[in-house]
Amino acid sequence: MRTRRLDRAGEATLVEHLEELRQRILFALAAVAVATAVAFVFHDRILDWLARPLPPAHREVAAFGVAEPFSVSLAVSLYAGLLFALPVILWQVWSFLAPALDVKAERRTLALAVFGFVLGAAGLAFGYGILLPRAVHWLTSYDTTHFRILIRASSYYSFVASVLLGVVCVFETPLVVLALVNLGVLTSAGLRRNRRRGYFFVAVAALALPGPDPVTTVLELLPMWALFEGSIWLAVLAERRAAKLSVVGAQA
């Protein structure tokens, strides 16, 4: 299947836009299907990788029901397939929308996309390497006198997916702030003036994120505060750059 990117300088009919959209959706779905199939072939390694944050005594998770091993393997493979196919999906979305942008807007959008990808990768690494091991170690060792810990496969992998997704979303905070500043919804002066209020709302958001234990909440809160503070200074730099560009444009 081959998709053709429409020319920016030309005009396309509604039928041509719909045909291109249909082809790109089909291409994205095919990428997800192929990536899911490949992930299912290697699902045993993916399951081992996701179970690695657990203490050694709890790495053999339990399945309640004859269909649960297959359903969990299929669900994990689908999540992995979506993750592996995400670059293809985003590229199809970008290729569909890019002809509507001018060259400068296209470059800015690509720069923001790369920035968002780096933030998401950092969030995934932080969640898997730092947050998850400490969270599951605390949870599996909580009150072992009264409870015999038996970890259900579906519950554990859902917990892992929700925590990693929550952390990735948290790490995208600077990108969201930059987008709102560019749209004029927020300003760096307003962010600095309401810094304390922002820290409070960030703490409330950390409490609402997946992770019922205090260790997970604290480990989510600290980078959220750091990212919020970094977002303020990124907003300052973005406004200064926009002001310089407007001056240069006026002089030209």
C-alpha cells in the first residue's frame, strides 16, 4: 500500500482529501496489525521484560481462568504493537496535515514533535527504570503478616501500562505548556506569577495519577514539579524568540 502526499502549492478536491485519508488510515492499521503480530511472536520476552521490576519471588504471576494466559498475551502484544507502530501512525497524521502548513510552521511543528518524542522516551525510561521497581517492591512487601501476595497477570500488566502511560503524559507537560504559550492561552509572566498555585495543582494531579502507594506518588510528584518549573523557563525562551522574530520581520 502506497500513500501520496498532496502538494502544498496545489489545491485538492474533497474526494482527493478523503481518498488520501482513507489510504493513510488503512496504512496505519496495517502497521499496527503487523507490529502486533511480530510482538505476539516475541510476547514471552515482552512479558519477561515487563515482569522484571517485580521482586524475584513474585515474577511468576498467576492466571485465574483457562483463557487468561492467552488474553493477557494478546493484550500485551496489542499494546506493544501500538507502541512500535506509533512512529508510522504519527507520520501518516503528519503527512496528511503538513500540506496545510507553511514552511516555517512545518519546521516548528516538526521541532515540537521531536521534543515531544524525547520527553516521552525519557518518561518511559524513568517510569520503567526508577518508578515501577520501587512501587512494586513497596506494594508486594506491604503487610505480609496479614496478606499472602498473589499477583494476578491481568491486574499487574494493566497496572504497568497505566503507570507508564501516566508517567509519559506527565513528561509531556513542557510540550503542552509551550503549545499553550504559542497559542496565547498562557504567558510566562502569568506562569511565574501563579507559580505556587501551579505547584499545588501539580500535586493534585500527581495524587490523581495511577499509583495507590505513597512511594509511587512521591516519585511522580518530584519530576512533575521539575517539569513544571522547566516549562516556565521554556515559555520565557519561547516568548523571547517570538519577539526577536517579530522584530526581524518588521525590519524586513
